[in-house]
Amino acid sequence: MLTFSSLPSTNTWALEHAGDLQHGDVVWARSQTAGRGRLDRSWVAPAGTNLTVSVVLHDAALTPLAANLGQLAACAVVDTLTEVGIKAALKWPNDVMAADGKLGGLLVEQSGRDGLFVLGIGLNVNVTLAELTAAGLDRPVTSMRDLTGRTFDLEEVLRILLRNLGERIEAVRSKGLGLLWEMWGRNDWLSGRRVRVTGPARAVEGTYVGLDRDGRLRIRTDAGLEEVLWTGDVSIMAR
Ligand code: BTN
């Protein structure tokens, strides 16, 4: 484990040092000054409160699963939360939700080297709702502390998370994605909701149907057509 008191971004650092890092290496910063999220958003975590880590994956067998690594890691985060008594759910493409707020997110980036991925995990652990509100975020968020009234040992949560991540990767490698989608279906935050998915080129509205066997989002439009999407940002619409 490479532990830093502060980095701009663990993902950026891991990508810059990818040539020196090995499969399974973990980069943990107790504080990030320029944390990055999906879709060029920033990721806010007050110093010392939350988990901001990147895990290096370097394994050619994972290349065909590139599009699913964030989903796999989101499942490992939900496993971890379940272990500490928090009921969380999965929101496509790879967000972790609880009580209508975002609890965690994943940012998977590929370095130039074949089969080398940086899996960035942000999990709101001990941040307070007041701190999150002060950060002026534009979407509802929550934290493990906010949900339970307890504070958590960051190292302990990370230890459980890394174990679950290892187990999930091993299960997908040996048995394929089926079990992952089974779990997703049982913990799907979008289940039955009307959604708007904004993609790079256009937006699609309709009823969320679930994931297909490759982890793409299925949506039934009001015209009765089913669309299948690889990327996008999902917002919930009034029913
Ligand atoms: C998202 O939901 O938009 C993804 C958030 C990912 C945040 C993590 S924190 C550790 C790693 N380093 C970063 O700069 N981002 C990821």
C-alpha cells in the first residue's frame, strides 16, 4: 500500500506512475486536493474524512471486462457496506447509493499499457452532512457516518473493501459476469424508475428496465422501444 497524506488525485498519481506499479498496488491519499469524478466532475472529500483510493489492475484477462470494472468495484463497495451494517444500492453505471444520496463512486481509467487499469474509489465515510452541504454539491449525497451516527476506522473499511474487491474480481474471472448481474438486480437503485439518460450525443427518457448481460443500461421509451446504452448520466424523473 502506498499511503500519502495528500495528493492532487490518487488516480492521476497512479496513471503517472503506472510504469512502476504492479497489479494489486493500492494508492491511498488521506486527502485529495483535485479529486476527479466521472464526466469531468470533481470529487470532493474533506481532508482525512473519507476513503479516496486507487487500485492498480494489470492483468490481460481483465481487458475484455474493461467496461465492467467500475460495476464490479461498485458491487465490492456494497458488499463492504453490508458487512458493516449499511444497506446500500447500485446505480448504473457505477454509483453507490443509500437513502437517496450518493455514498460512493468509481472512476476507472486505462493507462496506455495493455490490460492496465486504475480503479479509483471514492467512499464517503466520516464526512458530516454539514461538511458535504458546505461543499455546495449539486446532487444529494450521504456518508456512512450520516447514515449510522457512527464514525468508522478508515483503515478497517479499506481492508474489508480490498478483500471484497479481490473476491469479486476472482469470481468474475472464474465464473463470468452472471453473479454480478444477479447481485445488481437484487440491489438496483433504479429499479422501476422513470429516468433520463444524458449521453455524449443525446438524451433518452423512459422507464429503466435493468442491465443487459454486458452491463449496459436498458431503457423503454414512451414509444415502446427498448434502447441499450453504454454511457451516460442518469437522472430520476417524476413518476
Ligand atoms: C464519480 O462518481 O464521479 C467517481 C468518483 C471517483 C472518486 C475517486 S477518489 C479516488 C480516485 N481519485 C480520483 O481523483 N478520483 C477517484
